[in-house]
Amino acid sequence: MPTPLKTEFEYYVSHQNELVAKYRGLFVAIRGNEVLGAFNSELEAVRELSKKYPAGTFMVQKAEPGKDNYTQSFHSQVTFA
């Protein structure tokens, strides 16, 4: 089963240094192996790109240095028995 946005995530990670050099502090939109644009906010990026591309077909990532800037932890109070 393919992982959604895996290509986009791998592109960001492998090009992080150059993306940060060019777009630091902005939200970079990636689809496939292509940067679609840079935006001032995540919401702006999603609003603009949703006019042209279906949700779930592009990734928006803030261009910042370091691994901690593309690693997310999600916490839930759901318990499985």
C-alpha cells in the first residue's frame, strides 16, 4: 500500500538545505518532485493550491533547518484494550 505524500516528503528532506536557503520561514508547497510555490502561511498555501489540486495530492511544509522541523508527534488520549 503506497504511503500518501511519501514522494513529496522525501523530496523535502533531500532538498531541505536548498529549500531553506531560498524560502526560509515560508511555507513551501510540493507536489511530486516539484515546488509549486512558497506562501506566508500554511492556510494561504492550502487555500490557493486547493483551487487547482485535490486535497491530499500536495504537501505544505515550513522551510526551516533541522530534522526537528519536519518531524511531528501526535498525541491522543485514545486507549486500546
